Amino acid sequence: MKPYVENLTSQWMSKGICNDDNRSLFYSLYISDQRAAVKICQECPIINECLEYAIKNNEIGVWGGTTEKQRKRLRNTNSK
């Protein structure tokens, strides 16, 4: 299986520590998996870039240390 980052267009994404972990955690519907993914994100050097990207692109799953619900709230707060 090819690494996830080979399919991505942004070079900064290759620096994410999520590339070394179980990526299924980042797209799981289980709260426990989402919490584990968020915890991994907290150690990542590109958390801010990742969060910005996810907000701009309406990504699904955990990105930048946030869940989809959290990002939706951020978008709604910023649009007011």
C-alpha cells in the first residue's frame, strides 16, 4: 500500500505525524478513536496548517486536532 501522502498535493502534509500512525483513527465514527486521533495531532508540528486546510476544504474526519463538529463550530463562529 502506498503512503497516504503520495496522494496529496501539499508538501507540508508529508510532515504530519499522522502519516506514521493508524490513519483509520482519523476517519472513524467512534468517539474513542477520534479522541485518540486528536491526541496524536497535539504532538504534530503542522497542526495549524492542517487545521486551516481542513476548515477551508470542509474535510471529513480529524484534522488539525479537531473533529468535524468542532470545525463546523469554528466556521460558524468566524462567519458571524
